[in-house]
Amino acid sequence: MKRKYRYFFKALLSAITILLISFFFAHSAIAASIPSDFRVTGSEPGTTTIHSFTGLPLTPDGWTDLLALVQSDSRIVYVSTSGDNSTGENYTPDSPEVGSNPFEPAGAVMAYATYVAAFAELRDGYPDILLFKRGDTWSTHPNYAKIDKGGRSQAERLIVGAYGTSGARPILQDTEVAFIIRSSFVVVADLELEAVGRGPTNTGYNGVEFEFSTTDTLLEGNYIHNFKSNVVCQSSDSIGNPVISNIALRRNVIADAWGSNGAHGQGLYTHQINDLLLEENVWDHNGWEETYHPMTVFDRSIYLSRTGGTIVRGNVFARGSSADQMRRGGRYEYNLSLQNPGGISLGHSQSVVDSTSSVKYNVFLDGHDVSGTPSAFGVAVGNRQVNTVVHDNIIAHQVTGTGNVKALTLSNETSMDYQDPLECPAPCYPYASGTTFSSNIVYKWELATGASGNMVIMGQAITDGVVFENNVFHAPQGTEAVRVFSGTQSSGPDASWIFSGNTYYVDGNSTPFVEDGEAYMNFSQWETYVSETDSTSTQVFFSDPDRTIETYAKLIGLNPTEYEDGLNKFLQEARNMTRFNWNMNYTAAKVINYIREGFDREPVSYSYSTP
């Protein structure tokens, strides 16, 4: 009997050991996919990493070090729903109630009851600090609350933020605009701004508005949701020159923007500003609302008009109403796009200047229609883009969009009637020129029904210098590989069109190359048509190409029942993150390298301390 039990327990121990080993490898595989560079530390013990854009110090896990911004002459005021404007007090960093950390005061502080009373105590031109109590909710936060005082310098900023140890953000509920920022050297951090009282006849207001000559302002760790446009940044002088500059949005959750009564809504709208950083934010479900405002092509997560010096890096963009747009281009890198009707659109025929863009190391998974209108593309390089590079992106697994499917498009605009007499005198034709697509993977970007989509669209407004090299186009169903339009502004391939080293695989379609929608070509004919060299028409076998957001959700323990459930659970966890519970599992970085690993690509990373 003893021997019997001994064998039983030995077998049980072996089974447990196997389960633990399996669990370890299943979870360590994804952890190993993300380089430690995403968690920034100084190069030497005790040193500090300075963010290259904001100029501010960072904590080891990549947040702005707010404590390091406290100066010896900072004035500190607290706001709580249990406070009293008649007894509220002002503090200094050496006050015993404040202790060593004003964001987690050591003792009981005498708080003000309202923002207006507390803000009146701050001084313009000083690194003063106003903090709302975590866990409190202000249902009567004053509409159009102004931040019209600023800090002393880029490194000595005025801060509007939160205090306490609960981890919950203070909630400020508004029926109109939450904050209007009209000053420079400001940080707004760790607040929840929520629009309330909205309905079918309420056009809605914006959440945060930047006005006047604002510069060097940071929004970080906020949750801004349910406004018409959650963040709006636009201004210019009397002759149209940008006067807002150096605006950074980092690690915010910006969600559920929607307009009504004909008004459009954006997660972020910018116009006439210079130097913008969007880094590691979560943008979800912006531009539409199920009951009152269906999706339109005019509503987006980000709509950047006449905005120069833009860096969009490490964000999660999900379930937007329409494709995100950077009309003046910029750097769009290390971003994760989930079930958007379009990934990113760069340039526009109405842009008044040429611009160069970099689209690198992004992952685009799935697309969707816009209120019944088929739309599902990955990257679109539009007019006025010059020498733009689209490199090492993965565009995969289009399963939701019902038509108009295209992974990569180049200058498919035909509207050429806009001319700016100052910056683009006639004759002025805002075409795309000098675009390079290199080392990208397009995989199963097609219709789930088996109907044809397009992996590449070459549009009607291309001038010269088109380079396609070392890309992989893989479609198990009958998708078109490349469709070329030779319109009035583009006569089709010439010596400046370079196709080299690409791999095409389209199962079930022997003529997947199309010119003008009429001339269908096989691979050999295509090679002759564009003088392609060193390319192949063979299937590529990746190690694990069918990874999706659903398989990722399973790997990290979210236990999704199917694809939509996996998407929803991942995004809900991403929305729940704050400064207190930051979890790399729910960032773009983790998912990007998980997907890249399945396609046998090396992991990628970036540093906050380099431009």
C-alpha cells in the first residue's frame, strides 16, 4: 500500500513539474520578446534619464519623475471634496505635513474644496503645484476651467495633478470643456476627465483645449473620455503661423470621443502647431458612439492638420471611426493598430508644404468597415509626401472589413485642385515622390470570404522615385498582389520605379498583378512590366504567422473565448493602467514583438533619451 501511494505521489509531482515548466516557457517566451530598453534607466547607477522631447527626467519605468520637478520655492495646494475653501492652506516642500513627497503627503493637509479657489493661490512663472485627491469625484468641476498660469522654465513647470496612495485617479466630470490651457511650462497628470450629460441633441464640447502661445506642455497618465473631441490643439497668429509648440501626450488613455448633430469628434485634433509627441497612449473607440453617432470618414483617433515635427511612437490605436491622419506626415513608429478601418494616412492634396515621413516597426492587425462602407487599409502615403520611408512593418490578418481591402497604398488621391498661392504657386501639383517601401510583411490582408482584396495600390498621383524592395506579400486566398493606376499624373512604371527582392505568394490567382484594372498579369509578365529583379513568386513559411491579439490575450492569461473577446479584454486592461499599475503586457511594445517573433523578425526597441 505504501509503495502504491509512493508511485502515485511521484507521478503527481512529475505532472506538476511539467505543468510549471510549460507555464514558465509559455510566459517567458513573450517576456523575452521585449528588450529591457523599453524600461528606461540611466546608463550608470544613480544617473537620470532625460526625455529627449520633453526635457524632463524619467523614473526607471519610463514615467516623468514628477517628484524631481518639485523646487525649493514651489507652492503646493491640495483640493478635496472634503476640503474647505475658507480653511485651505498653502504649503512648501519643507512643510511637515507634506513630508518628503508632496504627491503622498506625510500628514493631514488642509485642502481647498474647488479648483478655482486652489488655482487662485498659484503664481504665474513659478513651479507651483495643485493636486486633486485621488478617489474623489467632482461632479461640479467648473466648465472652461482655465490653466492660464505657467511654470518658470522647461525644467521648472507648473503641475496640475493628483495626491494620495489609492491609485485611483481623481475624477472631474464636465458638461462642457474641462480645461483650457493658455500658458507654457505646464504638466497635467493623472486625472480622469469625463464628459457627462451627453445625448442625441447635445453636440458636446472638447475635453482639453490648448490656446494662445502655449509651449512645453505635457499631458501624462490622464484618462480623457466621452467628449466631442477629447483633446484639441489649434492656434495661429494673424497671418496663420503656428504659435503652439512642444506639446507632449504620454501614457494617457484617450477614448470614446464622439460628435453629434453633424459635429465631428476626434480623439485628438491639431491644427497649426509645431513639434508634437504622442507616446505610449491608448486610443480606443474614438470618433463614434453606437446609439447617437455612427462611424464616419471624418472622425478619427488622431487628426493632425498642418502639424509639423510630429513623433507618434509606441501607441495603441484601436477601433477608431476612420483612419488616423497625419496630413503633414512625421514619424509614425512602433505603434500597434487594432481593428481600425485604416492604419495611418500620411500627406494630403490640401497640405501646403512637402513633408517627409518615417513609418517603421508598426504592426497593423485587422480592419473594419465605416458604417457599412468597406474600408480596411494599413499604410497610405498620400500627396505632398517626399522621400517617405515605409520600413519593416507587419500588416496582417484582415478579418473584419468586408471590402475595399488594401494593405499599402501610394498616392491614390486624384483631387489636385487645391493650391496655396504663397507656398505652392501655380503650376503646383502636390504629388507623392521618392517613396520607399522596404522589408514589410503583408500577410492574409484579404477578405475572410475569399473575395479579392489588394495588397498594394499604386495610385494616380505618383511622380518619380518609387522603390519596393525586400517586401513579402503573402495571400493564401485570391487577393490581388499589386494594382497600378496610370492616370493623368502618372504614366506608369519608368526608370525611377525600382522593384527588387520582393516575394509574392497569391494562392489561387495566377494573374494577381493588375494595370489600370484591365491588364491582368502573371508573375513573369509583371517582372517585365516593372523591370523587377531578384524577386520570387513562392510561398514563405514563417514559424508562427497566425498570432493575433486573441492568441496574445490567451498567452498572458486573459482567457478569451474568441477573437472579439480577446480584443475587448486586452483593451480593457490597457484602459485600466495608471502610474500605479503600469503593466508592459498591455502596451504596444509587447504585442509588436510577440507578432514579430511569429514572423521570425528580430525584436525592436527605442530609447526615450534619443530623438
